[in-house]
Amino acid sequence: MKRLSTFLIFAFAFLAPALAMAAPAAGGASAGPSAPGAVVALAMGIGVGIAAMGCGMGQGRAAAAALEGICRNPNSAEKVNTPMLLGLAFIESLTIFTLVIAFLLLGKVA
């Protein structure tokens, strides 16, 4: 149940700006920016948000598993630490790649 409520909170946080941009103004004209710019801005926000959320969850699970292994066998701390840090760096690079793609999308519109 907690996962469902967390998912709904994140979904509302991502979709609320999209719904606000899509709502027509009282005069019938669009209240938000131009259509291609709004779509790219929405894609950037959703893409980077999902990437950050997914990478954060992955990093948390990786660190938890590494710490659990170290707690079970304290002598393995040196052997577990380096692969864990390498894995965390690879996970973080996925968020950076998403950010680069978002800026590339922004360059297509601007």
C-alpha cells in the first residue's frame, strides 16, 4: 500500500504541470508556451524525474545490499567496497545521460 501511495504522489507531481499547461485560457487561447516547446519541456521534466527516481532507488538497493553483506561478513569490506562504488558510479551515469539528452531536446526547440 505504501508503494502505491508513493507512486501516486510521484505521478501527480509529474502530471500536474502537464495538466496546467494543457488547460485552455478563458479566451480560448493556450495559456502555456508554444506547443512544441511545451511538449519538450514536459518530456525533459518527466524524463529527468523518472531517471533520478529510478537511479535513486537503484543506488539505495545497491548500498543496502553491500552493507548487508559487510554486516554478515565484516572481513569482506575491502572486497565489497570497490565494486559497490563502481556500480554506484554506473547508476549515476544513467541520470547524467538523461540530463544530456534533455538538453539536446531543448536545443532542438530553441
